[in-house]
Amino acid sequence: MTALANPGSAAVRRAPPVEAKTEPSLVLTFLLGGELFGITIRTIKEIIEYRQPTEVPAMPAAVLGVINLRGAVVPVMDLQARLGRPAAVIGRRTCIVIVEIGDGDESLTVGIVVDAVSEVLEIPSEDVEPPPSFGARVAAEFIAGMGKVRGRFVILLDVARVLAIGVSAEALAAVS
């Protein structure tokens, strides 16, 4: 398809839009309670060693508190508790994945506690199944899909929904 940049200029060719479904996704995989989960690396800022967050009064149960990340106050969420599971047990491989979610000009940086980071995988779109309608131990609205990797499934989380539903963005923003 061609489009004119302005009426007096030559025609400019635009590449056809790339369908997201044809591109493989790079996913950070991690363990939670012995299960393998993943989130797209586009939302990840960094991974840091676990440190005890400072508690903040009147926060939802899944919000452990805040940490100082190079001068910025970052809320930290127990991802296990957020997914309706028992609270995370802190071990030697426990870490905090710093994610950034946003819509438009506003973004929110949040740390999520995971048992252990596994690896970054490239999962082709044809190896991603829709979320199951029943039987999952995670609420379906949190699941972006089920990635098939080496004969097993990786639960692909929609991190924006995990951090937004039930825990208001305003509550998280209030501590950041």
C-alpha cells in the first residue's frame, strides 16, 4: 500500500503490518511453587537478588512493601500470593523481577517475587495454546497462553492483568 507523506512529496511505501502471531515471543521463564511460568521480556527491566522490602501500612496482602532501586521507590508483590497461592517461601534462589507496565504515557514499575529465574526462551506463536477454560491452578484472566516447550507447558502470564486486577494501580502507584 502506498501513502503520500504530504501532497507535494513523492509516494512513500509502507511495509505491511506485521502480525504479532507470526513472530516468536521471547519469554523469561521462572519457577513458582514448582511450576514453570513465563512473561514476555518486553515488560522486564531487570532481575535483582531478593532483598527484604520495607512494609507499607494498608496495602493489599500480595504487596510485600517497597524497595529502593537506585533512588526510586518500587513496590514489591508476592506473585504466589497474587495468584491465590500460599505466600512465597524465600530461599537462596528467590529473586525480584522488575517489570514495567504502562498504557500510553504512564508506566508503573513493580517488583515481583519469584522462586527462581530459569531461562529466556523463544516460543513460536504456533506453540502457544489459548488459556485452558478449566483445571488451571491460576485464574484464566491472568493467563495469556500456554507455551509448549520441550514436551511440557509454560504458563504465560499477562503481567499487566496480574498486576492490575484486584490490586488497584492507584494502590501500587501510591507507594512508588
